[in-house]
Amino acid sequence: MKYKHLEGLIAAPFTPMNADGSVNLKIIGDYYALLKRNKVSGAFINGSTGEGVSQTMEEKKSVCKAWADATKGQNFPVITLTGGTCIQDSIELAQYAQKVGLYGLALTAPYYFKPADIKQLAQCCVEVGNAVPELPFYYYHIPVLNGTSFPMISLVKELDNKLPSFAGIKYTHEDFMDFSSCLNFANGKYDMLWGRDENFLSAWVLGAKGAVGSTYNYAAPLYNDLMAAYERDDLKSARALQQKAIDMIELLGKYGGIATGKAYMKLIGLDCGEFRLPVKNMNKEQFGQFKKDAEALGFDHFRSV
């Protein structure tokens, strides 16, 4: 089975939360409109940025339904991460994603009982993928969080012709040799979506055409300009824009990590609330200093609008 290769920016949306910590589905329509307005071409929901691991099954289903409703009839593919630790839960969410009309699904490696070898990991993929054979299946490679660091070219070879719905990999790791091998396997058969925003340009040089990332939620114009500069062979401008992205991303580390992304969302006018425990959110004083640092970066000049 052949699936299209996704191109451009695929945002990894934050799951909006109310002040009491419950999921806020009411703003997802506005969220979609924001992404579309800023030339984002799709969404990868319920992943790391979307706090999928911190939601109940019913909450993840409700997020799937809200995004399906918001994007119905639009040329805007939405992929949901189905989890990884419990295969039956992953199958249940995958089947629900198909029911509500999402484009595709993704699976990451089990991160408590870890697969012993690449064949075990591939079997997990086959179990979930075959439960919804009509939907494109993506593997989510993020060893920094799931602790599984097999070379992805081994997984590609293991799944090739064994899982007909296998479409590609969301590759969130820094191994460019492995990524390039996957990208060029069987004349570019599989869709390799780059997942490290701070290395965006390096992946484009290797031939990537699509990327999934959290910073595309609030800084899509920066990356659209970067892609345009690369396409016109203006590498000087492309490198400068990549450095601007790195400077922006460094503030995530300065202010505690992934939750800083929701602080950026507040700056563009879409309040997604806070992250759930165990993630740490910044306090009001820290947010005030964060705003000053973002202003010093010139965030207003490249933020999503």
C-alpha cells in the first residue's frame, strides 16, 4: 500500500487545559484556524507536546473527536499518537481515530517493559497497525523519552512488506546517518518526518520534506521563511533563521522545559492553560521574565498570528 508523503510543517499541538486541569475542547476550532492561517499543513495530536501520556483514554478520544470535527472536509491531515505501553489501549484509540475520521495513527515503543530487540518492537507495530489497516501507520521514534534507541533503518527493513499500512516514521532524534538511511530506503519509499525543530535545516539538507514539531504552533512564520530561503538557495538566510529558532528553543530549557511552550502560546493569544503533573509550570514572576526574554529575541516579528 502506498501513502502520500506529508510536506511542510506538521504542528504537534498542545492539549488545551482549563484552570481546573480538565481538557478544554472549546478552543480547538480556533486552534486549527490559527495553524491553517500560518500555513501549517497538518497536526500530530496526543503526543509529547499534547500530553497524551497524562490523559485518560476518554480524554484522548475527546481530543481526537474535537480535531476531527474542526478539520472535517479540509486538506489537513491529523495523526494521533495512540500510546505504546498498553497495546490493547493503543488498538482501542486507533480504532476510535478511524471511526471519527482522523488521517492516521502513530505508536511509540513501550517504555516500561521495553522491547528486547527490533523484532519485538516491529511486532508491536504490526499488532496495532493491522487493527486499522486502512489508516497510515507511523512509528514515533523518540529515544530520549521512551528509552528505545534501535536504529530506525532496522525497523524500516523489519516492517517493509510486513505491515502494509506502514507509512513512515516521526523521527525525533539526532542520528542523521540513520535518518538518511531511512529517507533513502527503497528510493524514498517511506515518509520520514523530522522531529527536532532545532535541527530543522540539517534535515532539509538531507532531503526531508515534512517535519513535526511543537514550535510550529507559535513560530510557524519563522520556519516557513527558513524553508523558502533554502528553496531559493539562500543558505546564509536559512542558517540565520535556524539560529533564531535555536535561540527561541533555548528559552524552553531556561524556563523548565516543555511547559514553556504553553507560555509561548499565551504570548500569541491562545491560552492553552498549564501542563499536568508531573511537569513543572513557571510561576507569574518567571512568566514576566520569560516575556522580556521573548521580546529581546524579537519574537513578535516571527510569531504565529
